[in-house]
Amino acid sequence: MIDFTSSRSTSGPFGASVAVLRSWSKAASRRASLAVKRVMDVVISLAALVLLSPLLLVVAAAIKLESPGPILFKQVRLGKDAVPFTFYKFRTMVDGNDASIHKRYVADLITNPSETLKGDTGSFKIERDPRLTRLGGALRRWSIDELPQVFNVLAGDMSLIGPRPPLDYEVELYSERARRRLECSPGITGLWQVSGRCLTTFDEMVELDIKYIDTWSLWLDVSILLRTPSAVLGGKGAW
């Protein structure tokens, strides 16, 4: 009987063939898992659209009544391998606001991390943002503004689980390690979102995203999905 676990099995032509087979098997298993992940994304997103449609309609009407401008906020974000796509959210700010406020804050957050960037709640986020509408603040608090991203998931630009998709001017400031966040499809929720969200520093967020990428499995996705409702309802790190 051939002992496939012996050192001899990994040397010579026969050992090389075993190594190739193992590599092929591992790659095939990952492809199958990614296919299941995609099915989960589509099924859960469709179910969410059906179940949450009354809420989506109420929120859309409230946004339209509160302030002039579109119901949906559209923005170009970078997905897997830095491929750009149109990202959707419910509009939470006044239409035509000055985006340079966020750009300056993000530059400091990435290149000059400091405790002074924390708001009154201890979060690394622009608090009391003058661009926010009154309704927009509530939508952000409960992450309701993120719900339209199910359309991004259905389109294949995003997954339910993964790192948050960055803006191009953020990625321009990334280190090589931070760019690893772009190795997988971005998500609506993820390890960072259920681990404190804006209470973490930028570097801590990067490490959480890399940990997700390096240890990814379907079970990890399921675990994050199950933890997401309590993270949203608890409001920890939300702003």
C-alpha cells in the first residue's frame, strides 16, 4: 500500500503529481464555495427585497418629502481588484453637498491617525456633519441607508459579506497592505462591521478585513450574517 502521507510521496515525479492534484482539489473546492456564496447572496438579497419592500417605500417617500433631491445616492466605488462600479445608498445628506469635507477627514484618518479624529461618541467618523439631513442621521444610525445595496449584490458588484467598498481617493492613500482589502468582493456587512465599526481605527479595520480574506469560509460568512442584526440594533460604532 502506498503511504500518501510519507515524505517519499512528496518527492519525485509521483510526488509532484500528488501536489498538483492537491492544489487542483483545493482550487476546485474554493470555486465551489464561492459559487455557493454567490447563490446565498442572490437568494438572501431577493428575500430581503420582498420582506423589506414596505420599509423601502416608506423611507423613499420620507426622503422625498424631507428635502429636495434624489431618493438614492449614487457614487462610484472600487470593488474587487479595484474595478469601479456604481454604489447605491438612500440619500442621507442635502443634495449637492461639499464632498471635500469627507475627503480631508479620510486623508487624516489614513495618513495621520490621531485620537483627535474621534468624535464625542468615540467613533472615527464625522459626527454632527452639517451635510446630514435630520432623517439621514436616523437612517445612518440604524444602517437603513445601506439597504439599496442589495441591488449591488444582485448585480454582482458586491457580496452580502466583505470589506466595505472604498472611494478612489481613499485607495490612492493606501499602503500595499491596505490594498489587500481589494482582493475580494466588497460587502454590505463584514467582520469590521460586527467588530465595532467606526470605533476602530483605519489600521484596525484593514487588519480585520485582511483576517476575513485570509480565513474566509462559508461558515465565517454565516457567522457574520448571524451577528449583523445585533450589531445593527446595538448601534455600536454606528454614525
